[in-house]
Amino acid sequence: MITSVLVANRGEIACRVFRTCAELGVRTVAVYSDADEDALHARVADAAVRLPGASPAETYLRGDLIVNAALAAGADAVHPGYGFLSENADFARAVADAGLTWIGPPPEAIEAMASKTRAKELMGIEPLKTGDITAGDLPVLVKAAAGGGGRGMRVVRELADLDEQLTATGAEALSAFGDGEVFVEPYIEGGRHVEVQVMADAHGTVWALGTRDCSLQRRHQKVIEEAPAPGLTPELEASLGEMAVRAARATDYRGAGTVEFLVAGGKAHFLEMNTRLQVEHPVTEAVFGVDLVALQLRVAEGEPLDEEPPTARGHSVEARLYAEDPAAGWAPQTGTLHRLSVPEAVRLDTGFTDGDPIGVHYDAMLAKVVAHAPTRAEALRKLAGALDRAVVHGPVTNRELLVRSLRHDEFIAGGADTGFYDRHLAALTAPDPDPCAPLAAALADAHGRSRFGGWRNVASQPQVKHYRTEPDGTEHEVRYRHTRDGLAADGVRVVRATPALVVLEVDGVVRKFDVAVHGERVYVNGAALTALPRLPEPVARQEPGSLLAPMPGTVVRLAEGLAEGVTVAAGQPLVWLEAMKMEHRITAPASGTLTALHAAPGRQVEVGALLAVVQEDQS
């Protein structure tokens, strides 16, 4: 019987596994990089072991160090989580060779399915040969054979772009997964991403735990997931389950896994099998009333599953809360997470707590918020309401996008495809500031100042303050007055004003505004504002054509032959930055000559750092 589990991972999934282990009375061991020394997963485990590494991103890929950590801490089992080494057959073998229990599928099953090309061959699907692709095959999808988590995937719509995307995908795959193999498959427009959760034991039982729809994605990474997938015919749903079970049986699978499909035109196209627990597993847990991590431990101990899976009940929806700005190309954000809380009616899975830093080394996901209800409509309403009332003080997040997505007519109708954000992103991210939020911020700030020092027996000039709403950058001027009866402002009645709460009567409706201040950033209900100084500070002038880092990150590569003096074309990719597990291209703002190049592969840069300068061709 397992008595102590080391989780070979970090953040939210490590905390998730620890929670189940604690409920089962199993001791927990964390591993951490230098960047994660004070991370939540390292603090909540019963024991923690530092992993030395050349860089924080590489640390969790050192299987030898993780096995040694498990032995040193007295663990008798290893749970891989997801990402990093979770689909690495050599790591699974190393764990077993060390006399430890591997909480996952057999290495042979990982090898058969972890490579997307071998998985397709096993399912009788032949990928496209890169040398034979013609314009008639477009669009195509270039994918990393060992990829996952949305990384190593690029859509190619022009044949001239194929070689560049093959090279870029291979480089990203090698960096992220240690394997640069890529392949090409047809890209199906308007498809839905539907998957089936499987659970198998060593005694021949394989469960298909219903479907999940994960079609709302950005950069091929899931944003909102739900179970069951809406709008499928009974025949198609049964077919998906049968194919998933067949995939598991074909590899003598054991443990938790996910078989993914693209559904279009009433047909299902096999994508891959993920030989691990998925990020979105909570929606399946909610619908079937199971703990998938507990079942993983049970199967690893050799215990049998029941002959039939539990009965599904209700509907569940999960939203991934990311530190990113959807309106700025999904740019990841860093900073301090001052406060994170959601209503108790929903489930919160996170690897952060109040005051934690959000760095550049790992994924931008802050948390998963999960709702379950008897019907889909109730589950969507419940999750949207919870996110709307959530308190998220810190870097810019996608919270507002999530709320608007859950309330969007197309998504509510069911069956939204993977192009949802391509069609609706502009509307979903359009600024819609609360006009009362800046006033509430100003009144909260004014409370406690010299209340009567600002009041005169004659009409006085109003107090003026300026705020900028984030992240859209709109500036607001606020005017209010100190009167004999307290603070006042035109167009509203100030019912109450304290540093933490402002109550206003607006058009006969009394509204409450919770206010929190962290440095120059002010949070009013769900709105983030920056208090602006009375006199603007001088801004350093940038040379025309300057390419600035849009986020902190690492320069991973430069365009081939890029050097000072070369000619570049408008829109040409020049520099690639990696931040929070995603690559970001920096392109030439105009056609001209590269007059300065400060970026170099491996260089760490801060937001706003000068990467290069392009002098525009005036001819």
C-alpha cells in the first residue's frame, strides 16, 4: 500500500494531488526549483526537496534528480501530474527501477501514445508527408510529436510559410519537450474539440467516463471546458466512448488517460491520447462524483475498479483563470497576486495564495474555477456569476473574458467550435468600464484626509483626481467636493465613503463599491485602475522603429541571418521571446534597415527592453 507520494510537478496540480493524498492519509513530498522555493505546493507538502538546475524551466525535467529526491524523502510512489515528465516513458521506467510505485500507465503505453505520430499509426491513421504537401492540402496543422498543453502547434494557410513553421515548431518542441519531431495533419475548420476520459485497471476493466468539450481555446490551449459535451447525438457519443476504450485496450492501458477527437460534420477524427491526468479533469469528477486522483492511487496499488463506472449526474463547467491580457494578443502578465478568492459555491484549484509572485518561468494559469449544477444552463449561470464576483487583485487577467464568454449567446446555445475566439475576441474584450469606479476610488482615497480642512463656508473648487483603467488605458478625470455634510459629487449621492467601501446612489439605485489599494493600483469591485500623479512624469523618448519587449521573458532565437545592417520587410518575424511556456514573435514594424540589435538567444529581458531598431525605408 502506498504511504508517501512525491509529485514530480509544481503549482496547481501538485496542490491538487496533495489534497487527495491528505484525505487518504498518505504523506506528501514536493519538489521545487529555486524560483519556487516559497511556492504554495512546496509549503503545503509534508516534506519538500530542492531540485538544482541550470534554469527554473529545466529543473522539473530532470528525472534523475526527482527520483533521488523521492528516495531521499522516503517516498514510495511518484505521481507525475501533467506536463513536464508526465508522458516520459524513460522517467516512468526510472521510477520503477528505483523500487518506487509509478502512479501512471505502463511505459509501453506511454511510448505507444505519447508520440502523436505513433498514436495515429496505432489507430490506423496516416499523417501527411511534409515533402508531398501541396496548396490543395491547405490549411494544415504542424504539431510536435511529443507535444501537449497547447504548445508546438501552428496552422499553416500559405504553402510558402510551411518550412518556416516546421522549423519554428520543431525548435519550440525541442525546448519544451526535449524532442524536436514534428508532423503535419489536415486542419479541420469549424471543428469542436471533444475528448473522453478513460480509467483502466490491471484486471481488464476500462471505464469511459463520458465526454468533455474543450473547444474554447486560445493558441490551441483550452480556456473553458465542460462535461458532458453538449449537442452530440447518442450514436456519436457512443462511438466516441467505444473508440476511447479501444485505444486504451490497444496499449494495455492502466490509470487515467484522455482520448481526444475533433468533431465536425457529425464525424469524429482521432487526434491523440494523453497518457496522464488532464487539467480539465475536475468537470468529469463533478459529473461522475469520483476523485480521479484517488482512483489513480487505487489502480497503482493493484486494486480493481468496479465493473461499471458511476452514473453521470448534471453538468459541470471549468474556466481557466490566466494572468494574461486577451486584448493584447494574450500577452502573459507578471507581478504580485495580492488577493484571489471566489464564492464558496464553486470549486477553486490553484497553486497560488495571496501575496505570491507571478513570474515568467511557468504557465500563466492562476487557477481553475469549476461549477456543477443539475443542468447546463444552471452550471453556466453559476460559474459566470462566481467569476463576476471573484476578487482578483494583481496582474491583468482574463476574468472578464471568461464571464463574457460564459454569457455569450453562441456558447450558451451549445456546440461552439475552436474558432470561437477568432470570431468574437474583439467584442469580448471591448472596454466597458464602470463610470462610477473612478469616482469610488477617489472618494475612498479622500476619506480620512482632512475632512473639514477642505471645507469652506463658501463654494470651493472641486478636488480633481485622475485614474487610468487597466488594461485598456483609458484615462478618467474625477471631481468631488468636501462639504459641511461630507463628500459630494455631481450626479450621484454619496451615501457612505470609507477607504474600503463606497456606497453611491445613482439614478435612484444604491450601489456598493469594494475598494482595495495596492501601491498605485486601485481595485474597485472587478475594475482595476491606476492612480495618476498630478503632474505627468517625463517619458523617455524611443527612437522611431524601436522594437520593445512586450513582456518579460527569454529570447529563444533570432531570424536567420539577422544582424545590424540587414534589410527587413514589414511584418517579418525578427525575434522570438518565450514567456510563461508560450512563444511570442516580435515583427518588423516597417520595411527598412536593422540599425541596432540588442537581443541575443538566451538573454533575459524585462518588459519594455529595447530588442532592436528598424530604420524605415523612406524611398
